[in-house]
Amino acid sequence: MAIKIIADSASDLPKELITEKNIELLPLKVLFGETEYDDMVTIDSTSVYEAMREGQVVKTSQASPSQMKEVFTNLAKNGDAAIYIAFSSELSGTYQTAVLMQNEVLEDYPELDLTIINSKCASLGLGLVIKHAVELVENGASKEEIIEAIRYDITHMEHVFTVDNLEYLARGGRVSKASAFVGGLLNIKPLLHMEDGKLIPLEKIRGRKKVLRRMVEVMKERNGFSAANQRVGISHGDDLETAIALQEMIQESSDCSNFTITNIGSAVGAHAGPGTIALFFLNDQKA
């Protein structure tokens, strides 16, 4: 019996990898102008960042309940076992909706073998968890073994990130508009992280280079340099140059060599904005 991995577009994995690894994608919705788009399907992040730079307000909403129900129903009909690793429930209603749709499908197909996991992760932090799960599927691991590994990874996954412009966080209510204005004047870059699936301010640092150096320091402080095979993820809001610079800074200070760099997708990027840089790693690893 096949084990299917389901992901939503907030995982910021490349579309090519999702296709190659046969991952079932549930796109979140992106809205600007008069049009609603399916993230990664009918719109890409480049278009979203261009719209934001032009001053357009971009909004997002959870993945389609009807599409979820269709996917879950097909799983039951095909007799597939599946694991859906969902975007943090603190940042989207997608996980809660998936549970509702699962219960609806179970009424007609009680044999449905679907496990839905609230990752409490976002962007490539979620993507790294999904990539590991897919690797375990390819290596023939049982569903129970894969679920155990997923729960371990999400418990130990660190998210450390900064934004280039506080105004985008202000639009989403993450910081006050006054703070965003003053921060812009003073070139203050906030350093944030995730706690139990929530975005939490960590520090305020003046200057782009200083905040990148501090990200590397935080990675070291949180045991991110503990293993040479550490899986390091870096996602960026249309700023590959800075993402590569951060990778080089980490390599100068550690033996880390397993890097994944991706563009932050529309669902996350609509709130963080262009110029965002995010770093992901495990704070502990199994031997």
C-alpha cells in the first residue's frame, strides 16, 4: 500500500520537487486586485512581490475545503495511506479545515487512512519536514516510523527570520504602524522566531549585515552547528543574493554543507514582504 505525503503551498518547496516526488499539493488562496489565485498553481511569488512593491495590498486565505475533500475522498477510493503535514494552525485555518473535511469523508469512507499533523511550522521549516518525510517514504519506512520522524522534526525545527520592511508586518498586525515608521527611519531590522507555531519578536537590530550575523549566532546558540549533516533551509523574499550570503556566513562558522535555498512563496510572502530572509535548522538531531 502506497503512503502519500500531502503538503500545502505554505511549505515553500519548489514546484519541480513537488511534482518529482509526487507530493499532493493543497494551494492556499492569494487575493489582490479583483482576482483570487491558487498559490503555486495560477500565480507565483514573483508576481506577488511586484504587486507589493507597487503598493497593492495582497491578502491570503486557507486552502479550499472542497479540494481537500476531493483529495481525501480519492485517497479512500484508492486505498492509499496518507499523511498531511499542515501549515501552523496559529497562522492559518487550513489545518482546522482539513480536520473537518477528514471527518466528513470518514462518514462515507470509514476506511480512510489519513493522518493530519499540525506542523506548527511555516515556509521552508515546514518544507524541510516534508522533504524528510518523502525521503522516508522512498526508503520504505512504515507509516508509524514516518509519523514519529515528523513529530520529532517539528518539535526541534527552529525558525529565525528578518524582514526588510516593517510596513508589511504592520499591514498584517504584527507590529504597530508607528513602530514600522520609526523602524524604517532608523534602519532597524526585527529578528523574529517561532514558538509553538506563533511568530514571536526576538530582537531589534540596526542594519542588514548585523542582523544576518546575529542569525548565524542564534543558530550556533541553539545547537544548530551540532552535526555536519545538519539540514539547513534558507528561504528569501525575492532576494537570492542575500540568501547565498547567509549560507556563506554559516559555512564560514560551521561544517554545515546540506543547504536548501528557496524563494518564499505567495502565501507566506504576502505577509512578510520582499526582502525577507528566513533560516531553518534542527536544534537537536537523532544520531
